[in-house]
Amino acid sequence: MAYDDIEDIEFSEGKGVSFDARGFLFKVLKFWKLFVLCIGVGLIIAYSVNDRKQNVYRLNSLISLDNEQNPIFGSSTNISFNWGGVSGKVGKTMISLVTRNHNEKVVDSLQYYLQYLKQGKYIKVDAYKSVPFVIKIDKSKPQVLGRPIGIRFLSSTQYEVFINFETSQVSAQNYSDKSINKISIPQGKFKKTGTIGEIINLPFASFTLNKVAEGTIVPDSEYYIQFLNFDRVVNSFKNKISVKTYSKTSQSILTLTLSGNNKAKIVDYLNTTSAILSKSELERKNIYATNTIKFIDSSLSIVNTDLESVTETMNAFRKQNKVFNLDEELLQVSDRIRELELEIEGEQSKLQYLDILQDYLKTKTDYTKIAAPTSAGIEEGNIVNSVSKITRLAIERQELEQLVQEGSSSLKELDGSINAEKNVLLETLASTKKTIAVQIKSLNSKKASLEKRLSGLPADQQEYLKIQRKLNLSQEAFDIYMAKRSEAAIVKAANVSDISVIEAAKDIGGGLIGPNKDLNYMMALVIGFFGPMLLVFILFILDNSIHTVDEVKRLSKIPILGLIGEYDHDNNLVVYEKPKSAVAESFRAVRSSLQFFYKKLDKEEGRTIMITSSVSGEGKTSCSINIASAYALSGKKTILLGLDLRKPKIFGDFKLDNNKGVVNYFIGDKTLEEVTFKSHIKDLDIITSGPIPPNPSELLMGDNMKELIGILRQKYDMIVLDSPPLGLVTDALELSQYADATLFVIRLNYTKKGMLELVNAKYKTGELKNISYILNFYKHKKGYGYGYDYGYGYGYGVYGNAYHEPSKKKGFIGKLKNLLKLK
């Protein structure tokens, strides 16, 4: 863009807020060291996790739930145990496997509250089934909780127990009743020698250490045992074990899954949980048969007592009386009476069972102890089926009580079913009892009729026949009950559990699920990259500073006159003291650009340049001094006028004091000649600001300022005005009327973007004219901010090194500091 066309620039405010993708990319590249650091730290952490974390394994087993019928049960069996199908059993089994009650049995069976440990690379690791000994706990004594107890083998028969207590009291648990109490122990280091195979009683534990058959004890080898809180161990396994159906088409097959650090421990737990579940199911299945056997045994005891009593009576009668030869017809009558008595006794036995059952249903709430009706000879289908159904429902309720709270809808539903079936059964019992009573009355009538036929016999013969009938009756009743008892025992013994193991858990070398080392490294890379990326993005979004040439061009249409690089010098006289430096050449480039600008001005007197910025610290004074120096060194008679009356600076670089200056001239205290100083740079004069006045704005707005500029235009070729910051006070706007050209200094990475909006607004309203930007503290980066049509990039490429004085090279410490500087 040509500077003689600057007034014709069509002003437009910066484009709306948009995301600067290119700027963000270079912001990311600027923080490359942070990315490398975070990724490196992430990989180190991932390696540490992979190295320190114990392996995690997952194993499973398969069990089947089927309605296993008794293999010897058939139509010829007199005692029936009807259990129905497996409806609802799958869901209940899945729930029972994760109940506390079931897992308590498994943990107690395996004694997993006792932990075997050995020292690993970093921590003590679970050594279950990999130690050469086993501990037999004295459950009647409390065992200290959560404290590793060291065991050091002294020989093949002796070992030493060692532990260090920091307190005099610890928690201990008695595993017989699971109670936890505080116990007193000796504080400090504790050691005691024990003998393998003999009980060792300690103040904090009591156990017997036995050598395992396949184990080898190595002297000086060390292991640890630790007693754990029983409830916590149960909860741990209860939450870890997973139960699900094998597939949608195989709902009766369940997959049991468990994860942990020790595969042998997982295998034993899965197989034991299946075994205990199968045993519990068989016990539940045998409840009916067990109750029936108990009922038969009680009846058999009574019949046996009667048989013994009648036998003794017959023997006594035969000793006292001679044996009779009775008529065959009378013997047949006697046999018929015996048969009737047997039938009457059978019916009375049924009636007795029904009375007991009726009373039981009315007075009891636990219906799991009802004996089978067939054990009393009752074959009525309605009664047999109702009793079986009530018993099954009662057992289901008993199992469900362990899974849900009392008062739940499931229990209420079961109670409703039981009560409905019980009411039907009670009506059936009442009807059946009436029928049996009628049958007994009929049998007694027949018996009485036959007994009349024997009434003509002598009394002793009648007594003999009566005793003989009782003896035969008792013997037949005894034989019947013995047969039923034997049959019930066989049926119970032949019962099989509905739960069978299809595939037991087994360590076949696989099952490793963690730690996922590749995933950990991948996560380290992702977090190490995107963590800093997010941080940079937040900083980029929140950062309101100007960093690049592109941002200036995007935010404002005002042209950029030059780029001034960052430099390291003792003062601001870079152009004078280091004329061959790239920075000095940048100021000369600004001077050259201004020459094109001044060509358009039709004036013979001196030219004025006002240099301002948004706030203090952006290099405004430095630019004023060096631009003035550049003009003076080119032979132009130049004066540098310090008009920043609030915060004067220019006097220090020229070794001047600020006791008098332009303020003294404005108030008429000094003449212009008295406040004008010759600098050590040829053709460069200085007017400092002088003492800080109470009314700087009024002084700059007065006629004396206009008069001063007029005088200076006549005496000098170039007049450089070092004005106050535009963003802080209005003084710069008052001075802009005297400026032929205004240079607004933008310090990259410092000046705020909002300040350009202020400049845009002032330029649009005409308060600032002939304004251009100078970008201070510019750092050239390949492909960024280079190649614009102003020519201000001169001196920052590889070509510049051949023409300009090289900057002072940094030593090793300086390079290291620069490498570690993340900004």
C-alpha cells in the first residue's frame, strides 16, 4: 500500500469476533515444550502404573438349573414328593448368589478372612496357595485385624513370629461369633518362636501353623499373614461376583464371573460358591422328605411299642393257658375281624393325620415342616397336591425372606397364594374327615357283627383270639410303616440337586484383564497432549493481548508503518550507539516510509511526528528517541519534545535532569532557549517536560503550545512529539492537531486488543488523522508476519545477518533459561 494514498483509505472497523485458527496454531507451537513435558510425565506415570499395579484376572464358571426328577420315583412309589418345574428359580438363584447370607457361607468355608502375603517388588502381594504352610485358626480366640504378622522360618520345624505395634490397643475379631473388640497388646517390637504343627498363643492371635504336603520350607524365608474384617471381606466378594444368564436361548444356564489379583483364589471361590449353592438347593429339596420321615418315625415308635406290648401279653397268656384247637370257620371269622381292625386303624391313622394337619394349618405360620399325606395312607389328589403346593410356596417364601425386606410386594403375593391354598385345603380336610368318620363307623358295625359270632366261645378262647388279632394287627402296621419309612429314606437318598456344574472354574493360563498397558500408554499420550491443548485453548480464549501482525490487520484497517524488533541494550539510544544493528535499521526503515508520507504535504516548514501508545510500557519513549536519532543522523535538524508531562522519561538517556523543560516555558518561567538542550548526537536537540504540573492537560491545550510548534517548525526540519498514552489520558488527542503524522506504538504480547477499537473509533470520527502503527518487540517467525507489502520485514531474515551487526550471543545459561521459558 502506498503511503501517499493513506488519506484515501476506506476505514472499516475490525471484523466481528472470530476464532483465529492460525493464531491458535502458533500459540500451540509456542508451548511445544509444555506438550513435550506433559507427554513425558504422562508416559512416566503410565510406566509406573503398569509396573506397580498388580495383574487383575477374570475367571468364570457355568452352572445349570434344571428340574432334576428323582431317578427311582415312579408310579409304583407310594410316597409322592411333587415339586413342579423350575419356574422362577433362575431369577431367585441369581439373586441368592449375590446375597450376603450365601457369600458369608462361602467366605467362612474358605476362610478368606485370613490373608497370606509375601513381599513383592513394591508392596505385599496375595500369596494364596503359593506359601508352604497353612494356618489353622483358633476361632475361640480374638485375632488382630488389619496388621500383617510376619513369619520367618528358622528351620524346617521352627519359625519366628514378628510384628511391631505403635499403640497399646488394637481391634480384634472372634471368628466364631464374628464379634469385634479392643484388646491390649505389648507396644513396640514383638517376636516369638513357634513350632510347626503346635498351637501358638499370642496376645493378639492364636493359631497353628502346619506345613502343606507339597510345600518346601526354606530357612530365612519370610511370609506374612493378615486377619481381615469378616463383614468387609463378604461385602467385597458380594460386590465383585457377577451372575448372568448364558444366552437368551439358554436362560437356565448361568455364568458366574469373578475378578481379582490371585487366580487360585478366584477358582476356589467360584467352585465353592457353586458347591454351597447346590448343597443348599438339595437341602431345600429334601425338606419335604425329611419331615415325612420324621412323621413316620414317630408313628413307627408308637406301633413298635404296641407290638412289643401285645407280644408280651400273648406270651404271658400262653404260659398260663393251654393252646386251643379252634374250628376253621371261627378262625376265618377271627381273621376277618383282624382285617376290619386293620382297616379301622388305617382310617383312624388318616383321621389323626388330618387332625394334626388341620391344627397345624390353623396355629402355625411356618408350613415347611408338613409331612407328606401319603405317609398316613391318604391318597386323595386334592389333599396331596394342596399340601405339596403349600410346602413349596412356604419354602419359596423362606428363601425370599433372605433377599427382600419384610412387607415387600413379593412376600405379600406369596402370602396371598399360601392363604388361598390353605383355605381350600382346610375345607377339603373338613369334608374328608367326615367321610373317614362314616367309613370308620361302617367298619366298626361290621366288626361288631362278626364279634357276635364269637361270643358263644369260652372266655379264654375269646381272649386268645383277641390277643392274636392285636398281635397280627400290630405286626402288619409295623411292617407297613417300616416299608414306608424305608421307601421315604430311599427316595430322599436318591434326590439330586437341581443345580449342576457344567464347567467348573479353572486356571488354564488366561484371564488377564488388567492393567491394560497399551491403554495406559495411550491414555498418557492423549491426556499429555489434550491437557496442555485445553490449557492453551483457555489461555488463547482469555488472552486479550495482540501477538501477531495478522491480528493487527484483522482488527484494524490502519496501516502498519514498521516493525521494531526486541533488543537488549543498556539504554534507548540504539540507533546512535548500535547503528549496524537490525533494530537501528528498522527505525531507518520507518524514517524512509515517512518520507513517502511527507511528500503529500505542501509545506516548507518542519515536519511534526507525534508518537503515542495505549498505555505506559509499550516503548513509546524508546521509539520517539530512536526515530529522532535516525532523522538527526541523516542530517535533518531535529528536536525531540517531551510532552508526557505526567510521567516524563526522555531526559535520562541523554544524561539530562528534568528540573526545567517545556512546562517552564508554558508558564513563562523560562525562555525557549533556556529549556532547549543540545544532545551529544549531532543535529538533535532536546526539550524535556520539566517539573510535573498540577494541570498538564490545560497547559497542552493553551496557546503557548500552538506558539511553540510554530516556532519549532521554523527552526527545525523534524519535530518529534513524545506524547502521553492515548488510552490513559486525552492529552494525545489534543496534541494530534499539531501532528503531520501520528505513530501509534503497539507492543506485541502486551497491548490489549480493545485499545485498537479505541484507535479505530478515534480515527473514524476524525480525532486522529494520518495515523499508522509501529509494532514494537516484534519477533520474526518463519511463515508468520512476513512478506507484507510495506517492506518493514527488512533486516529479520537470513539476509540481514550479512549486513547488520549480530546481536550478542547468549551463553549456555542463557540458552537454558530460554529453553525453559514457557511463555
